[in-house]
Amino acid sequence: MKLGIIIPNVGMNEEQIEERRVFLDRFSSCDTQIVMVKNEQGPLSIESEFEHEQGSVEIVKTIMKLNDQGFDAFIPWCGGDPGVVAARERSPIPVIGPFQSSCAIATVLGFKFSIITPATNPRLIESRLRAIGLREKLASIRQLKMAVLDVRKDLPKTILILEEECQKAVSEDGADAIILGCMALFGVTGELNKRIHVPIIDPALAAVSMAESVVKMKLTHSPLAYPFPKDKNG
């Protein structure tokens, strides 16, 4: 199985990309090949709707170029699922969103979930939950008060802040499960799940697991839900 991870953050260097590939490879199935593909253009990070749309366009362009390269599924490397809906209209190959995958898994593990994210507009997260029909499952949205590009500068400190916010999400907001709403937080759930007594979901692992399941079941997105655009030149 060959999974294409599309990276919209054009500022990410090769060392950072390889770190993410190694992480995904360690947790994916032994027969899964993880291929990281960085967009040629796009934002440095995605923290606003403008950057989300900017990244979405480039993600779809990249996926269209890769449709005949033997990939079994595509995943955008962003917790906000940029380009997922549009790419499904342009690709017969499954396009799996980390956000949607995380939310789906959270609803299996509990009744209400909280989302913890770097600085962003929480209303945009709520709008995406409404779009996938899960707004009523949301217990809360909590922010780390730091930018995406700062999350991994002092990871032990970030984990301590995350632990505090997770505890509040459980004790104050009534969360049964917690989603980390940013791919920059990859790899920290192992430590957090030792400290917090509810499931904490890594969106990167959720997306890879969902992609593997969909491919193994020989499924893809519905052409009725995501019809291929008609050729207006013909």
C-alpha cells in the first residue's frame, strides 16, 4: 500500500519532513509505504482561513499530478483538512482528512470530545464540525496560545501545557476523548495518554489508520457525494 502525505507548509525542510515520515512509518502497517510530497507553493503554516484556502488549492494540484503514480490514498498534512473535499472531486483515489478521521474515531471512543489546538479561530473549527455533522459531539475547543511554528521549539514545555489543557477539558468541559487539532503535535500522545485517563487522538495516526482501513476494504469516497466536475469545454 502506498500512501501520499501532501505537505502544504512550504517552509518545512527535508530534515523535518523525514522526521515525520519516520514517525508515520513506525506506526503504519509493515506493507504500507509512506511517501512525503511537499507542495511547490503555499503558506508557511495554516492558521487562518486564507492560508487554509491557499494550501487547499496547491494540495489539489499536487494530488491531480499524482493520480497516476500508483498511490492508494492521499492525506494532507494539516489538522484542518485543507483540500480534502475539492480533491475528492478530482481524484478517484481516497483522500483522507486527519480532522475528519480523528473526529470519527473520537465518536467511537466516547460521547463528547474536546479539540486542543495552537492559536486559531475556533469558529472555523466549529464550522468544519457542522459540515461533517458532528458539532453536537463537541465538548470544547481549547487553545495553546502559541503559533503552529512554535509548537515544537520546546516540546517538553508544550507537552506540559497540553497536559494542563487536557485535564481541564476532562474535568471542566466533560470530554470523554481529546483530539490534538494540529499535525505539529504529532508523536506526543504516547506520553499524554500515560497522564490523562481519556483517549487522546493523534490526527496523523488517525488519518493513516483510516486510509489503511479504507484501502484494505477496497473503498473510496462516494461519487454521489463528490461528483467529478463536468467538462465545461466540451
